[in-house]
Amino acid sequence: MRRPIIAGNWKMNNTIAAGTALIKALTPLVKDVKDVDIVACPTATALQAVRAAAEGTNIHIGAQNVHWAANGAYTGEISTEMLTEIGVEYVVLGHSERRDYFGETDEGVNKRAKAAFAAGLTPIICCGESLEIREKGTYLAFVAGQIKAALNGFTAQQVAKLVAAYEPIWAIGTGKTATFEQAEEVCAHIRKTVAEMFNQTAADEIRIQYGGSVKPATIRGLMEKPNVDGALVGGAALKAADFSEIVKF
């Protein structure tokens, strides 16, 4: 059985004070959850403080991005060592907002993921189609292409340990949520793609999240699907009560 993983992507929200307060509010609500990996992904400036606030709890900390280079002239970027130094364990890579607003590519996601693995970070690799691609009916091939590019050069053992996050772009921050069947279809196809690229063991072990306007009212139906192993949560992760309900699906 794959261990569920629920991650909250705070995006560009919460100062150090607000982020620390959110963790302190969340901690007692989820302290009895034993069978789910809980991850909070604050902004870079709040990472150290939020990590300190989560010390001794069952809440893990993830970053929202990382660069592939160890150091150098990359203004505005953050390295794997900067993250691991403060106890970050996960990193979100290839989110559609990074791709759309900042020009990140599949090749860049691949390089960032390799750097993350080398540093002991667990990548949460995002993929997902636009509404236009969905309506054309080519979304399965598109998502498979993203996965193939992101995992190029990895070993089966590495892939088995990472997390993939299917986030249909048309459902991110729009209030629209893919039906449980739509989420299952693509997550199953991601698993099939991994099996074809590597082996069935890697496909059976990789954890695949769904993301896109996940709410307390929708999480249970999503988690009942055999190929959905968790959720990458946006807006609802900014409210302790809502996020805790999602975690306790």
C-alpha cells in the first residue's frame, strides 16, 4: 500500500508571522494523524521559521522551487544546499504557474529534479494540461510527454521514491475540480507511463497526487480512486481547519 501524501502549496502567501501562526494552528488539528505524510510548502522567506515552528510535529516542510546548480550567478534562485541546511524535505517542481509565468520547461524540471534527488530532497513533479488541450482530447499524450521529459535519465529506484502531482491547469484556482473519474484516468495513465519507462515496481510505488481546487468536500472521493495517492492543495491549505479536514479525509 502506498502511503498517502497531502501537501499544501502556499504559493506567494503568508509572511513569516502568518506562516508560523498557520503551522501553530494546524499542529493540534493533525497531531493524531499517523498514516498520512503531511507537507507544508511556504514561501522561501518563511521556510526557516515555518520549519522551526513545525519542529517535533508530524508536519514536513517543502519548498516551492529549487535551482539545478549548486551555486553561482542565478539571481533570485535558491539551491538545494540552502534548503537542506534548514531541514526542508520536499520541493515542488514544474508547477503550471512556474511554467506559464516564468517560462520553466520540461528540460528545466528534469534538471531541477535531478539536483533535488542528489541532495536528498523528494521532488513533487507537477504535470497537467490546459483547457484547450483537454478539449482537443490529447491530454493523456500531453501529460505522458511531460512525465517522460521530467523523468528522463532517472533510475527506477529513484522514480519509485518521488511524487508526481497531476494538476489540470483549468482546475487550478478556478473553483473547478476535475471529476473523480477524470482525476483517476490521468493518474492511472501517469502510472502506466512510468511502468513503460521503467518497470512495474516503480509504477506501483510512485505516489501520485491530484491538485486543482481540492476541498474538504472533494478529498474523500478523490482518495477512493485506486491511482490517487494524495493531493497538492492550494487555497484550502491556507486555512488550518480546511487543510486539517483534507488531511483527515
